[in-house]
Amino acid sequence: MTTTAPPATTPHAPTLSDLRALDGAAMPSMFRLPPEVEELRDEVRHYAETVVRPRVLANDLAPADDFDWDTIRKGHELGLLRLTIPKELGGRGVGVLGCAVAMEELAAVCASTALVFGASLLGQTSVLFSGDRQLQSRFLPAFLGDEPVLACNAITEDAAGCDLLIPENAGHAADVMTARRDGDHYVLTGVKRFITNGKVADWAAVFANLEGHEGATGLTVFVVPLDSEGVTRGEVADKMGYRACLGTTLHFDEVRVPEENVIFGEGRALDYLAVQSNQARSIVAAISTGVARAALTIAKDFAGERVQGGKPLHEHQFTARKLAEMSAKVEAARLLYLQAAYQADHMLPAPVYGPAVAKLFADRAAVEVAEEAMSIVGARGYCREYGVEKLVRESFGARIYEGTPEVLALAITGALYGRRP
Amino acid sequence: MTLHTDAERSRALYRGAFAAALDDAAFVTVLKEADLRLHFVLADPGYELSLGPDGVHDRPTPGPALRLELSAATLHEILLGRLPVPRAVVTRRLAVKGPVTRLRLLGDLLPFLGREYARLALPTAH
């Protein structure tokens, strides 16, 4: 009598959740990444596993105002701080798609580190998209040097945040930071809150409202070097997650900014935000996808090894269902962010709808997949060693920045009902 | 904007400016290096023009292209340097489809087109 060995479990079998599956010749071309993005993805994955992963726990436990420049420096050597700068200007020129794919790879190891790079790239967008060559020649070369330099966007204040993106809410702009014209300069006064990279960035794209303008009609974007006289970097927020990137208060006290540092001209901030937010939402959706993928990987590995009732967890129908649902969410989130990023690279202005849907779905997927991973891994997941609890904490973060679910819902329904594109 | 109320007159004006730019070897060099065609879809007054190193055509021709959707009046302002391309985009007067990461190359091409357009259009502008 011969006995048949039970089929071996293959906890590391390739799945679509390994982005490499998109390389396969069997994949329809519409689902394949451009070669330069595939190459970047593999480089970033190697960096994330060899440089970022060994320091994830230490960075997560460090005091709120610690910043791991060494990790960022090694990422800079890879070109992660110049991903969207065109090749002819010395950047990697991989567009929003390449940037988003890189962010998924980073976030699958450390969402917090991904956000350091992502926030800097979004800060650069203001100067890049301005098409203003004098601004580009002044503010972009720093990202091409040997030492890492960071940028940031400074939008959020006590009185306003991503709600400014909803035109109907723009009346709040009257209460935000003010800019007063003074000859060939503007004078900025106000306080910005929770500014990612604010503690460590060289310059910021600052949103302020021109004095004497109604509602958002004076809302303007200024490029402000953060070593300008009158700028003070305040306290770092002691966050429950995303602890490797620093969210900081920035105080502006009569800061003089030359008129050539205005992006697009006076009163154009909302127009610019509409373009920039599509890139931002694609990138944050990619970060959430990375978080969900990391949680799925941990749960899959654990469910493949942990035996209960004489068989691995994944052979128990209830756990199998959980893993299947988690997989579906990761795959769907990825396809949505890839589509949104592709749109951002091929349509200007990109439609609001796709990136908003991608972020709404991916952010929720991250929360749900991380929570299910916690339930599968159990007590170990509640401890730091498996990293699941960090994923749970960070999954909630992405639902706040670059558009809460409530703001995204208004953007999506605005498109559905034709109130905006 | 009487220059561009009539489609045929408008088309002839832009076609003439683009063709004149193609007589400039420097412009053709930039265009070839960009490896990109410019396909203008001028919804108002309603016609299309495709510009590449091989000439000006009334319909899209094969090859990678930036599709620029705008009115003839907006193109007039862009070519005369009165409306920067990024501002035209954010104010939704210009929609771009195609590899928009290469939109920057327009900055290299517009001075040639603008110079020829101004030469043809300004003497007759009202």
C-alpha cells in the first residue's frame, strides 16, 4: 500500500500580491509596468528589505522628534528624492506611476519611511509643475546633490486642511494664514500644523490667503525656504504611527517672500491643489496598498505555519475566507492606484474621480486587512515582534492625510453628479 | 477674437505658423529630439492640426503624441506668451492627454511657434 503525502503547503508561492507577478509574459500588456518602473521597483524592494527593515522597530520606538537621516541618505543614493524630476533635469523621470509603485514597495516594509519620500516629492510638485524655469533652477538642483534634501507642502492649519479642496468649503480660506503684499515681496504670517517633513525640509510650498480677498480668491502658493527669517520650526507631533516621519508645527512671523516665489500667480492655489491632490491621492493609495500587502504577507505566513486541530490555519475554512478577502482587497487596491497614477501621468488635469476612488478604497482596505491580520496572528500580532500592531496603527494614518473619507466622498459624488470633473 | 471665429481662417493661420516654424532647422532638431508629435484639438471653432517633423496635418498621424485640447483663442494666448501652459492647465482652459511628463518639452518648442505665429497674426489682429 502506498501512502500519498499531503500536498506541501507553499507559503511563499508567488501570488499577485508580489508585484513581480505583473512582469510575467502571460500578463496582458495593459497590466504590465514600463521597464524602467519594473527596474525601479526591484531596486526599491532591495533597499526596503536591506536598509529600511532592520531599522523599522528602532525608528518606531524612537522619540517623536528623532529622524533617521542615514536611511533617507541611502534612499537618496537610489534616487528616491528625485523620482518625478524629469530625466533631462537629472531626475529619474518615472512619473507618478513610478513614484506610486516605489511607495508601495517602501510601505510594504515601512509606511512611515515611504511618507518621508512621498511628502518631499509632493512638495517638489509645486515647483516642477509651475513650468517656471527660474524656480526650477533655484529649487530643484539641491535634490540632485550628494546629500539628501527634503521638501514639504504646508497646507494644514487649525482652521483648515484637506477640506479646502472642496470648493464649497473654500470660504474657510478667509481664516487661514495671511500674505500681505509689500513692494516686490509678500509678508506671510500664520501657523501651519502637522506638516510632514516640516522639521527637516529645506523648503515648503506654503498656502496662504492674500489680505483683502474674499473666501479662497486670494489663496496662493508660495515657495518658502525654511531658513528664512521669521520661520520657526515648532514641536513635533507625538503620533501613534508614522513615527519615522515628523509632523511639525511651522510658525511664520512676518516672513518676507519674493514675488518670484509665487506659483502660478496670485489666487491660484485651489487650481493647483486640484492637480496636486490627484498625484497625492494616487501615491497615498499606493502607500495604503503597501500596508495592506504587508499585513496579508504576515497573516499568510503565520496561517501557513500555525497548526490548529491538526492542520494549518489556512486550511480552516473561516481563516481561508479571511485570507481570500484580504488578497482580493490588496489586488483591487493596487489596480485602482495604478489606474489613478496612470491617469495622472497621461491626463492634465487628471480627473478627480479615479484618484479619490483609489485612495478611499485603498485606505479602507489597509485598515480592514491589518485588522484581519491581527485577528489571524492573535496574541503575537498584538506584540511588536510581528509588526502587525504597527500596521494597524499606520493604516489609520492614511485615512487622515491627503483627504479623509468624508472629503473623498464629496469629491467622488461631486464627479458623479457633475459638480466637478 | 475675430482671428479665430472662422474655422478655415483659423486653421490657415495656425497651419501657416507651424509650417514656417518647420522651416527652422533648430525647431526641427528640437522636435526630433523630443520624439513627440503635437496634436491640437481646437474645439472652438472646431478643427484639428497635427504637428511633427514631417509636416502639419489635419488629422492625427502615427507616433507618440501630446494631445492638446483647447480653443483657438487659448492657443493664441499661449503662443503669444500671455498664458503660461501650467496656468492654462490648472484653469482648465487646456487639457493634455498623452505622456504629460514630457509636457515640459513644450517650453522648448513654443518660442519657435510663438515667433512665427506672432509674425503672421499680429499684423492682422483686431
